[in-house]
Amino acid sequence: MAEKFARLKLKVDDPSGSKLKLLESWEVVAIGIHGKGSLWRALKVVPAASGPDYDSLIQRADEQRERIEVVRLEAAREAFGS
């Protein structure tokens, strides 16, 4: 549901599909990955939530965040023309 609202917001804010819209889209992805990693970290310390390999999930989220960061920063350079 949040993804659909984010898409709608981006279309309303910038219907032309500019570079700023692309940057906003990458920001949404980066925030989602950060949130996912934070959730795994929180669940890791909850005894009742044992089961999944939280260390692997945390590592994967961190790796995804690192990969996205390169793309996100390039989108920022493009959007603000440096």
C-alpha cells in the first residue's frame, strides 16, 4: 500500500518524470532497505522472534544499501546538476 501511495505522490508532484523524480524514487528504495535492516536488527534481540538467520538478513540489507547508495548519489548529481 505504501508503495502505491509513493508512486501516486511522485506522479502528482512531478508528472514529467524528471531527474528529481528519479532521485525521489531511489530515496524511497533506500529508505525501504534501511527500514528492513532496522527491523531485522530489532527482531534479532527479541527472544520470541527466534528462527530466521537475522545475521544473514542484516548483511543482505547492508549490501543492498551499499549498492543502492552509489545509484542514489549519482541520481542526486544528475538532479542537481553538478
